[in-house]
Amino acid sequence: MGWARDAASELAAGRAVKVRPIGGSMRGRIESGQLVTLAPVAPGEIAAGDAVFVRWKGTFLLHLVKEVSDDRVLIGNNLGKNNGWVFLRDVLGKVVAVEA
């Protein structure tokens, strides 16, 4: 998952990054291989329904915010599955554009 590590580095440096994630968990909102722009995001700017790039159990996911509660967010895919809660500090970026 080289693209994810590269994206995490760019976002940590405060820069937006374009990636082409592969996978089907966001089908219907982001298709496998689509060009996605991620931008750094402040914790107070994260809301339910946002697609975010998060650090998750030693790897990274591009998933939806299902709920925000204090200093955590519930993440899940676009197919109805919830993965679990992550701290806001683990939300590295937000999807700001999806291109064909």
C-alpha cells in the first residue's frame, strides 16, 4: 500500500495529495482506481458523511465517517459495514474531490 504511506507523509506535511486507491469498500461513492484528492483536515471540520483517510490498526483506510463523538469518529465503508471508532488524531485527511 505504497500510495497510502506516501499520502500520509504528504498530508502530515500539510499538503493535499492525489491518489488512486484500489478496492471495493467505497463502491458507489469512490470506484476502484478513481483519482481522489485528499487534503489535510482539522478535527473540528470532520462531520458524519465525510470520506476520510485514516490510520487504522497499523494500516490506512479510505472510509466514511458514520458518527462523531467527542474526540473519536466511527468509520465504515460505503456498503453498510462499520469498522469501529478511531481517535480524531488518526484522521489524516479528507476527500475533497473525486475524478473519473
